[in-house]
Amino acid sequence: MSQIYNRVALIGLGLIASSMFWAIKRAGLAGEVTGYARGQATRDTARRIGLCDRVCDSAAEAVKDADLVVLCVPVGAMEQVARDIAPGLKPGATVSDVGSVKRAVIEAVAPHLPDDVYFVPAHPLAGTEHSGPESGFAELFDDRWCILVPVPDTPDAPVAQLRALWEGMGAYVDEMEADHHDLVLAVTSHAPHLIAYTMVGVADDLRRVTDSEVIKYSAAGFRDFTRIAASDPTMWRDVFLNNKEATLEILGRFTEELFALQRAIRTGDGEHLHDYFTRTRAIRRGIIQAGQDTDAPDFGRKKTTQ
């Protein structure tokens, strides 16, 4: 790959930002990558592990002369960061983000940006349950999707340039309108996370099942719930507060489906259960065929010895 931006600034240095840095370096996509994190300890760690070509002690310093600025902070922190960096943005620069919701980010960030910069929100659909500057790795985005959500009237050139960066980092790229993105993610990510948090909470509350039994006998279903529920609490708090309408709509639909399944179990309606599970099984096959997961019997997990 050839260089796409002269200078990229990453604001916030967690899992996504650190993975972006290593992926950019792997493919030579930027001449220099600067970084900033609010916490001194995070900046010290970044410097120690060589994360970013230059770690700055203020957001304003990090964005100086940057052609692309990526906001990699929780959704709730986006507005303040936008205020902080706005005066120092280079004319013609592109500002983007990696937030899991898009309408709220656009409303928080866009009003504070100068008229002479371009705002192209983005959302890489990739992650792990780990967080922090040491959790990133160059392959995180390989064969994963990144959704671009350009604000209205954005010229084609900055969008195409950002698309090239994400493709250079290994991702597939699609474009979507903000409200549609938030509904899609409520189905595929936000509601499932809330359900996972709830199920793990139920296990914790159900005192007749001991903690040791929950840990020892965790079959794949509960084990996967715990992986999802280990995700960063600050990020997910902000996701639910900022994608309220879409998440509540999907949870309402989920509740209706759950009641129907409860009724089928109570009345012994095996046909309803079998038909339902057959239909949902097909979705799993589609995910595997799309290359977004593995069909290995152990889901690629390492074997553990007792």
C-alpha cells in the first residue's frame, strides 16, 4: 500500500486506536501518527511500547497539522474533545471517529467543527473484550467491516480517502445513513450486549447456583455471554444512553419473541420451537458463509485441561 495521509492524529489510545496505529504502520498508510490520551499513565504506557510516532501531552498538540484526526474516545466524551481540538484543526483536514453509535456522535461533534474541515464519522465493527493501549494489534480489522457515515454534503474526495485508509488496514468498507446504522447496530450488537449483561447478572443473583458451578460448568452459551459482558463498561454505558430509541425498539421486539417462546414451552408446542430454532439456525450459517466467524466445533478456542 502507498501512503494515504501525511499525518494522522489518534485521540484516545485504547484498543481501537492502538490497533489502528499498528495496522497503519504495517501497510505504510501514513507518514506520521501522533497520539493523545487524557490519562498520564496511558500516555506513559504508549511511549514505553512505541505506540504512535509521537505521543503528545494535549489534544491540541496532537491534531496540529494532521490531515486526519480520529476520535477514539467513549461516545460521552466526544463533544468535549471536539471543543478542545476545533481551534487547532488544519483547514481541509478530515475528522472521523470510531464510535458505536452515529447519530449522537454527529450531534455532539459536528456543531463544534470549523466549516473548513470535513467530518466523516466511522464505525469499525471489530473488537475484543480487552481494552487499553497494550491491547491493540495490527490484524484486528482484517476481514471485518467498517461503516462510514458521512454527514450530508460531504465531498466525495475525503470519504474516498478515509475508505482507502480502512481498506488499507484490512477492513471491508460500507456506507450507511446515521439512523439506519444505529438501528442495524441495535440488532447486531447493542441489544445482544444488554442481554448478555443481563444473563450474567441473573447467574450472579441466582444463589442456588454457586459461583464455582457457573464457572466450572459453563457451556458455550454462557461462556460467550461472559466474554461479551466483559466489554468496557464506560463505552457500553455511553452506547445505551446514546442509542436509546433504537435499542429500546429492538428490546421491545425481543420481549415479544421471548413471551412467545415462553408460551410455547409452557404449552408444550414443540412444533413452534422447532420451526423457530430452524429459522434462527440459518442466520448462523449465513454469518459463517460471509466469513465473519468460524464453523470449527470449538469455535477456534484453545483446549483447556482440567
